[in-house]
Amino acid sequence: MVKVALPTSKGGLDDKIHESLVRADTFTLMELEDGEIKDVKVLENPYKDEPYGAGSKVALFLVSEGVNVLLTPMDCPKGKTILEEGGIKIIKVKSGKRVEEVIKSLRSSL
């Protein structure tokens, strides 16, 4: 089972990937088993309005949620080490694409 997270605005498979990891309104989390989507969960980003340190806090939040793979359009310089130490593989994707499309196109590598 692989747990994937993507930054989104409203969340869900029909939403588009948000241009910012740290300032996204929500995170769409899904569990994949053998490339098939088994579960989808939408979580509010509790740190989107933090003036300082949001990158590190978001990284810790994703690690605590048990995420294995993060699909994001941007680097998170302040959170990258936390993500990597937490065992999260970071894959760059383009913002504005539908969540479901991105998952289908990356299925074999997840």
C-alpha cells in the first residue's frame, strides 16, 4: 500500500493540483494498492496561513499522516529534509492538472 499526497484547493480526484505546496488549501491523500486507488481523503492544510515556518510544519504534517509519496509542482526547501528523513519520495508534477490524471499517468512509478 502506498499513500500519496498532492496539494489541492478543494480536494478530491477532480480537483487540480495547487501551484503551492505550503499555501494549498487542502491535501488530497490517497491509498494505492497495485496501482489502483483504494481510498481518497481530503485534509485541510492547517498551516496555509502561517507567516513563518509553514514549509517545515507542512512537511511534519505529511510525515505524521504516513505519506510515502508527495506529488508537488514546487520544491519545499525548508521542508525537504524533513520529508526525505520521513521516508517521503518527492515527485515533481505540473500544477493545474487534474489529480486523477496525474495519478493515472504516474501509476506505474508509484
